[in-house]
Amino acid sequence: MQTSASKRWAARVVTFLLGLMVAASAGYWGLRLSAGGFEVPAAISVAPSAQAHVDPAHVARALGGAELVQQVAAVPTLASRFVLVGVLAGASSRGAALISVDGRPAKPYRVGVEVDPGLFLQSVQRRQASLSSTLTGPTTLSLELPSLPKK
């Protein structure tokens, strides 16, 4: 008689623990998905499908068209590669800046740290960050936060 009672209690405890784990899992995923902005890690993301390169000049020639003037691809300027997202300016030229490089998610950089190869965060001010090839040299690029919307 005791063995059947202990088996029932064991089954009840196991069922309760499984139910608790299912509820915890549902709560976790519910909160995770409702927070929005669910991102796939870069290591898992799928590369865009490879497409064949089509030369417009060859297509025009094949269709009997005239020679097309080759268009030169625009090289991105240094200023267009960096976006200042946030600044934490402290006393005595200490601080950090939140900078997005080449459209990637923004990362925090402390003053004196290399942001891009050969480009260091030289200084930060209230709404501005200065980048330079050396820490003591002239400023190569000055980034500013976008203006605040007026209410």
C-alpha cells in the first residue's frame, strides 16, 4: 500500500516540476519576443544569395545598343562610414563614445582606443567626438550627435 502511495506522490512531483518548467519557458519566450528587436547573431546569419554579375555594356552590345559609359562606383567618404550614437563625456578629457562603423551595430569606445585601423578616438565633448590618426595630432574627423527634435 505504501509503494503505490509513494509512486503517486512521485508522479505528482514530477508532473508539477514539468509544468513549472513549461510555464517558465513560455514566460521567457513570451517576454523575449514581446521585447522586439530579436536579432540573429552574426555567426548564424545567412549570407545573401550570390548573384551573377551582369555587365550593362555587354547586355547593351548584345541587344544592338550603343556603348555605355562606364560608371565609377562611389567610394564612401570617411565621414559617411561613422555615425555617433551617444557620448559619455567626463572631466579631464576622459569619456567614451558609442559609434557605429560601416552600418554595423554601435559599439562603445573609450578615449584613446582605436575605432578603425589607423583611427583613434581622440576626445569627447558634450555632443561631439573627435577621431584622429594619432592621439595628440590634429583632428581627422569630427562626429556630432544628430540634433534633438524640438517639442
